[in-house]
Amino acid sequence: MLNALEVFTTVVVGVMVGVEFSVAFVMNRIFNALPEDSGQLARAHGGRMLGAVMPFWYIGSLVLAAVWAIAGWHRPGAGLVVTAGALLILSVIMSILLLVPINNRGKTWTPENRPDDWKQQMNRWDRYHYVRVAVIIAAFTLLVTALT
């Protein structure tokens, strides 16, 4: 049963990493290249869509890692899982303090009501997101290493 939990947790975190990596390095670049107001509208829609799902995914990943760490405390690699869990906690804190406030503003913007500095706010969100992606990639790497 523990092996299934380990694999399931690793897959859940790995898919989350893939989605967030895609947002950072594929989707936002596509959105930024769209003509006129389309990019801003796409970011707002993405913020609404992913903003509804990602809190459950981040918290769920953290809970799975915590259960793995507790259930597998006696096994080799437990320290790696605990460290991965700490990184997932960091990613949740970063999300709540840095990314979510910007996302909550951005998902309501239209070309008619967006602030003059909307591009600067989106660039700030992108910079924070790059760091968060690095943090969750590190957590994923530790979980994969703990499997072996």
C-alpha cells in the first residue's frame, strides 16, 4: 500500500510540475504574443480556470507528501520526502503571499478596467512563478529520488 501511495504522490506532484512549467514557459509566452488585448484576456481566463483548481492540487500534493513521510518514516528516503514536503509548504506560502493576490486582481481585468500597470503586475507574477516552479521541481526531484 505504501508503494502505491509513493507512486501516486509522485505522479500527482509531477503532473502539477508539468502544468506549472507549461504555464511559465509555454502558455504565457503564447499569450504575450497574441495581438492587441487577446493576451490579457487569455491570462485573465487562465487565472480564473487554474485559480479554481490549483489550490486543491497544491494542498493535495502537500497532504500526500505528509502522509508518505509519516507512513514511510522507517524507510530509507524519508528525509527526502520530508524535505520535499517542506518545499511544497514553501510553494503554498509563496502562492498565498505573492502569486494569489496578483492573480485575484488579474482574473477580473478586461481591456476596459485593467490598471495602467497591468503588464508590470503580470511580469511580477511571472517572476514569482518562475521561482515557485523551481521550488516544486526540486520537491518533485526529491520525491522521485526517494522512490529509489
